[in-house]
Amino acid sequence: MSDLRSIGLSAIRLSRQSGNDTELVLVQRPLHRIFTFLGYSIDDVVENPIAKNAVLGYYKLSRQIQRSSEIVDLERQWNP
């Protein structure tokens, strides 16, 4: 049991090829995009149940699309 590498348990090592590489991090704000698309503000959503349901529906739709695209990406990695 001392050699756990045989069953796939080993230390994860992330290697970087060069220390000078920069990585771009993009902050995603899905609610901001939905508010802009629908033309609502946060005050509209708090005060208006119709606006609240519309934003909730579009948020759930965006989450479902994001999950589906992640699943497709993972399937492409596993099945080249």
C-alpha cells in the first residue's frame, strides 16, 4: 500500500514552462449581463415580481447552457 501511484493516487504537480507567461483572467458577471439584456435594475427586480421571475428564468437558462457546454468540453477531452 506504500505505492499509491498504481491506483492513480499521486501528488498533483502543475508545471509552468516559463515564469514570464501572463495569464488573462476574465471576470464573468452573469446577473449583470441578464440585467442589461432585460433592461432591469436591481431595484426593479426587488420591487416587481414579474421582473424577478424574468431574471430568474434567464439566470437558470444561462446556468443550464453553461453546464451543457462544460459537459460537451469534458466529453471532447475524454473522447478525442
